[in-house]
Amino acid sequence: MAKKEHENNDEFRPNGTIAILVVFVITTLLIWGTIYMILISRGSTI
Amino acid sequence: MSAQPMHIHPYERNWMVFSAVMLVLFATAVSVAAFGMGIQVPAPEQRVDPRIVATDPNSPWSNPGLREVSPGKYDAYILAHAIPVWEYLPKEITVPAGSSVSFYVTSSDVQHGFKIQDTNANFMVIPGQVSKLTIKFNKPGTYNYICTEYCGSGHGIMYGAIIVTP
Amino acid sequence: MNKYLLNGLYFLFAIIIISAFAFKLFQPIKVLPRMQLAPAFNLTDQNDARLTSEELRGKFVLYNFTYVNCPAPCYNLNKTMQEVQTRLSEAELGDIQVEFITISFDPDRDTSAVLRTYADSIGADTKQWSFATNTNKALLKTIIGSGFETYYEDKGDGKFAFDPSFVLVDGWGIVRAEYRYQTEVSDADRIIRHLSVLAEEVRNSTGTAKLAYEAAHLFLCYAP
Amino acid sequence: MKQYQLSTGEKKFIGSHLLVAILALSVGSLFGPLQAFEHAGWDIYPYIKPLIKSYYQGLTVHGVLNALVWTTFFIMGFLTFNVMFGLKRPLKNPTLNKVGFWLMVVGVVAAAIPILANQATVLFTFYPPLKANWAFYLGLTLVVVGSWVEGWGLFMTYFAWRKENPKELTPFIAFASLVTALLWQICTIGVATEILTMLLPWSLGLIAGVDPQLARTYFWFTGHPLVYFWILPAYISWYAMLPKQAGNGKMFSDSLARLSFWIFLVLSTPLGFHHQYVDPGIPPVWKFIHSMLTFSVFFPSMMTAFTVIASLEHAGRKNGGKGTFAWIGKLNWSDPSVAAQLLAGILFFFGGIGGLANASYNVNLVLHNTAFIPGHFHLTVATAVTLSFMGISYWLLPYLTGKKLWMPKLAVAQAWIWFVGMIIFSNAMHVLGLLGAPRRVPLGLAPYVPPEWNSRLFQVGVGGAILFVSGACYLTVMLMTALSKETVKEEVEVPVAESMQDLALTPVWLDRWAPWIYGALALIVLVYGPVLFDLIKNIALTSPGFRVW
């Protein structure tokens, strides 16, 4: 643990940040996954 | 400034680990599609002289079109040009359903694009280079191939079609 | 961890990266890609003798595809074959033999006798250059079309449409180079260069040198 | 803590960057809606034919002025401000910076003349063998060289500061600005080589042809780091200024912010092949290596997302925000600068997702050169960057001129209008791209457009119209502020957020330059060297020029 004389950001718990990022990750997986499925469904190129 | 190791908030540390895992996941999915399912990007094929590629009698692009190499397997030599008009030669190709077609596309003047709608064929056409991808057409129908790179004022009208007959 | 050990590891890692990089960049060893297996075939040559892919094992073989009634531009194909033959010493092949085979895709007209006359008319050295075909047209299409991936099509009246090409096959029966339409360096120059690259690889296909050659394949150190 | 006071001369110098930037934006943005309207079937180009000859000339003006001129000038001004303000000292050699600025201005004029004369309708990517007038290439060179000179001025200032303060940690905004300027110096080597060794001699008739594949490779050497050059100044503002403006918040993590800038410096250049996945002349192995590096550079952006949002959450909670999401409402949304940047940040999420799809090697086959691409970069450069810069100018202009911001409510509305317009526009473009619509095509006239695209094309037009209104609002606010007689009572405070973490905790290696620069250069040589070596060795200058517009 960091020394006590230095101020740290440990006391602050950014729960809202995590919530927003979870929403972001789910959106990313959905959108990226959709495009990936389009790619797969169109078959090979070699 | 400190000589200590960097301090990272536990939440942020977890997020960083999670981000890395997610990126590895994407990279894996991409690799599986590329090396497992053969969905590949174009590779260097051959180099030509764009000044003569359309006229030299030894050049397959002096007589562009479809060639049946063996039953159900075709080579399509396609020439893209902006001069005298913006078009692909040939403008139309007909193959039976189930055919596998290798497209060899080059340009005799400026850069063009080549994208066959509803397929994974999508690549640049660069003078001096030959772009090649192979596509299997299973479903009958008409598939337009369109120019996707700016090539002058006629860019928007440049297209052709592959007709897949049942 | 011990600091010296760590630095040593970094150093080792850097050396590996740099040598891999230098290997790719300066390409001390060049190879030809192993493209695919050449087709197995059974043809009849200009002397009515059987010519099979089996008996060509251990030799480098340069193929091209044409027909006797081909109009004048086809002579460029023969000229390239002849140029390679006369310049063969440049490739420093040692005791490796090279065969030249021209396969005709017009068996109806190109009988053994016709092929023999044709060989004489162009002054071919038939000791190393054979002219062959197969009367089974479907089989021929499979050999040339599917096997060597070279297009030709009977247009009737003894005329054919085809894309000129050369195919170089190594002693293991693997296609190592295809020469289709390209404009920068003449086909003969490229074939000669590739033959010497291939011969070099065969000579070094034993012992530790083999590992270096395999690495060259891995790093795509392909001769242009 | 005492803030550094910029002198009137220094303010004028920064202000002149802003002036050129906004002029470029106002002209360039005139043409944006024209492209969008064309898609919707309302083609205005025939009516302006005496002035602008074609859709593509308009598109060239739009791309060059908005993507290249507006961004470069705003960024150089903003970075110069950050360095002076952050280091609390004047420029070491102001003449050098002035020389750089004027080189850039001369360059813009030199490039603008052939563009307006329809002699350079080559779009902002200017792929040869489309051959523009030589003045166009010369102008672009001067802009790049001018920005280099300005960058050198900033580095000299940093060295002078370092001499005076050998032990101190470089203040974040100055640090981040210097990294951005350095990134630009490294990455523009590509386009400079392209123009100086090929395009300029070719357009002057000294060489007969060019090698288009090599030219593309040089171009994208610069082309992708270019987008980091655009986005990093916005990141600086989001990291270090926005939390303060949004509610006196603190920057969540100083060290990780610095680390992410270093990762950007090291990784943003050696991945340019992800713009060339479908180029025929580059081996797939190297494309794949670049795609993996592209995934890696997504990582610092994820870190940025965390740090910025956490800093904002800190601001929101300080303002009395509760709950998981409710603190968002407590941010200072009535401040136009805050509103613009928050909205820019929200849309950047979607820009990031689109970028991830583009970067994914073969997934790019679905999207390459479709309308998805302009849809994507209108979320990134035209929103995350441009809307943030607009937000920054809402405090920067009053700070520089001493004038009160004219109608802040209109400015807030402007940001929202942009947000709404861009959602409509870019959503339609993304969907069109997935349906297969190509980019850079006047789709209103294209013969192959199937009926199911029409509703989306209409939305593109609607989005363009809304964006036009927003752009007009922005320019009005800027113009009226500059002309207004109402001055601010006391000097506008420059919003710089403190770090939540004691700066004494920032590790010393995050303030050392050499290892990172070596790392960046080594990686560039490693992943670009072999391919460039091959391409240059086999160079074929076989493409003469064409003017087919």
C-alpha cells in the first residue's frame, strides 16, 4: 500500500463509471458481433 | 515524482485487465475467421505495367472476361478504367450457381475499388498491381460489383454485374 | 529478480528480434514458396513414349502449354523455353537435371508425329525438351486446368483461347513458381534466377542449413 | 496557485491560429450539407456550377478544409497555449513559432488556389495517379513543414523549462501537448516522403510516373497517426480540463493518463496497414501484425474512457450527484463548453466501436470503403474532435479576447443540435455502409442504388441539414463574441483540473522521454521496415498522371 503521507484516489469508488463502461462493453460486443456474423455468413475468400 | 511502482486504483486495474481480455477475444475471433475459415484479405499476386496492361496481346486483360479453368472453377479477369469512360470490362459475367470464381482485377489508369455486393469480395484496384480474391456463389441472383474508390467524376456510375444462374 | 539476469533476458530478447528482423530485411537466404502439389499425369510424348509425372521425380521441370496451330505470338513461349535452355549454365545447377515439357491441349490434331515435326521445325533440343499430350480430353483438362491452373478453351476450327503461362515444379513434385503475365522482368530471367535459388535450396536440404531454409519459408523470404 | 498570464502578443498568436481554423471550418462546412443533400436527392451542385464545378470539388474543399486545415490550425494553437500555460513560461523562441505559423498559412493559400480552380479535385487523400496541380502538393508540404517548425518551437520551450526546473514533474497539459506534437513530427515523415520524393517532382514534370502502391503506403504511414493527432488534444481537454469545468472535479489518475499518452506515442504509427488491408501489394502477414498492433492501441483509449469518466463522476458527486447514473445530470450542462465536450465524448463511444470493426483485419471486408467509413469518421473527427474543439473555443475565445461569450444558451443549443444531427447522419451512414453503399459517391445519381437505401439516404440529408444549422450557430456565436463590446469583468479562468492522486506518486519513468521515443522508432522500423524495403526495392514508376474530374 502507498505511504500515508501521500494523498491517494483509493477512497473514491467510481461505481457509476463501471456501470457506464459495462453498458459500453455490451454495446460493443453486440455491434461488433453483428458485423462479424455478416462476415462469417458470406464465406471464404481463398 | 516517485521511484515507487505506479499506483493503480483497484477498479481501474480490473478494467485494464478486462479490456485486455476483451481485445484478445476480438483478436482470436478475427484469427479464427482468417486462418480457420479462409476469410482472407488480398495478397500480392502479380505486378503489371498499367500503361500496356489493357493493350498488350499477351496480357489477359487485353481480353478481359471469364475463363473456365476446370468444371465449376473460373478465373475472371476484370479491367477497371476511367479512360475513355468509367467502367469495368467486362460489364457482365454469368456463372452457374455453385461456381467458385477467382477475380483478378487491375486498372489501366487511376485507382479504383471493387466490391461485390452481399459477398466478402471487397478490395482496392491499384494500377501496377493485381488484386485477387476467390468467391463461391451459391445463391442464384444478380450481384452488382461497384467501384468503391474515388476515380474521377464518373466514379458513381461505375459498376458491373455477376449473374448467377440456377 | 536479479537485475543482471533481467538485463540479460532483455538483451537476449532484443538480439532475437533484431536477428529475425535482419533475416527478413537482408534475406541472406531466399526461397521459392511451396505453392501446391503438381498434378500427377500420364502423357504420350513426341516419340510415342509414355511420359509420367512419376519418372520426373528428382528433376526440376519447367512446363508450358500451347498447341501446334497456335498463331505467331505463341512463338514467344517457345523462345522463352529455348532461352532458358541455352542460359541454363547461369543457374549453376550442379548435377541437378532440368526437364522442359510442353503440353499440347489439342490432342485431336497434335499427334506424336505432328509434335515431332513441330519440335524439329522450331529447332528444339528433344533430349531435354519433350512435347506431350493425352488423347483423353477430359483428363487433359483436369491436368492443365485444375492441376496447373492454366486456362484454355477450344473455340472450334482448331483454334484455342488460352492464357500463356509457365509452371516450375521441383524434384518433390511441388509447384514452386508460376509465370503468368508480368511485365517487369522477362520470364526467362526470372526462371533462371528461380532455378538457381531452387538448386541452392536442394544442395542445402540437409543438416543445420535445412533449418535456416525452413526459417526462410517461415519468414516468407521469397525470391522475387 | 498562481496561473501564468499570457501576454497580449501571445494571446494574439494563439488567436490567429483560431481565426484561420474557424475560417477554414466555416468554408469547409458549407459543403458538408451539399454532399448530404445530394444523397437525399436534392442536388444543389448544378446551381453553383459557376463557382464549384462538381460534387467532387465540393467534397475536396470539405475534406481538405475541415479534416486538414481546421484541425491542424486549432491543434497547433491549442498545443502552444497548453505548453505556455502548463510550463508557466513564454515561448523560448517566439519568432520560430511565428515562422511556422506563417509557413502553414502560405501553405493553405497555395493549396486552396488550385482546389478552388478545380485543378486539384483529388479529395483529401490525394491518391495518385490522380494528378493535382503542383501548387496543391507544395501547399500541403508547407503546412506540414510549418507545423514541424511550430513543434520545434514547443520542444525548445520545454528544454528551456527543464533547464530551469530540473527536478520537477512536467505539468500534465504541457506534457500531453508535447507528446502530441512529437507524435506528429514522427508520423508526418510518411506523407512528407510521399510528396517530396514522388508527387511534387511528378506534378512538376520532373519524373514521368509514380508507384501508386508505394504512395499509398507512405500516405497511411501518416494517415492513421493523423487521427491520433486530432483526438489527443481532445483527450487533453477531457482528461485535464473537462472535470474541472463540469463541477470542480479532479483528474482521477495522473500516472495512467501519462502512461496512455506514451502508449499512443509508441503504438499509433506502426499500424497504418489497417487502412490497407485490401491493398493488393502488401503481404497479409504484415497486415495481420498491424491489426494486432491496432488492437493494442485500443487499450489506451479504454484507459482514457475509464479515467475521464471517473474524473467526471468525481465532479458530479461533488455537485451532489447520487446513484449509479444520476450524477451525470449534476454535471455543469449549462456551460456550453461542458455540454459540447460531454456530448462529443458520448458519440465517441460509438466512433470507437466502429473503429474497432474497421481495424479487425478481415471484418474490414464487410466495411471497406463503404459509407460506414465516413459515418465512422464523422463520429470521431467531426464530433469527438470537432465538437470538443468547439467546446474548448467557448472558453478559449473569451479568454483570448477578453470578450464575454455571446448568448451562451445558443452555444449550449448548438452542441445539442450537433449531437442530434450527427446521430441521424452517422447512423444512416453506418447502416448504408453495412447494406453495401460505397463511399465518395453521389448516391443520389448512382445507377445501382436499390430502393431499400432510399429512406437512409433521406436521413443523411436530414442529418446534414441539422448539422448545417448547428455549424451556423457556432459561427454566429464565435463572430458575435469577437465583435461584441461586452468584456469580461475579470480574466477568464483557464480550467485545469488537479490530480486526485498526489503528483509525488507519479513514477519518475513516466517523465522520461528517451526510452519511449526509442521504443516508438524501433517499432516503426520493425513493422514498416521490411515492407517498405521491398516496395522501394521493387519500385515501378509506371503510372503517369490523370485528370479525370
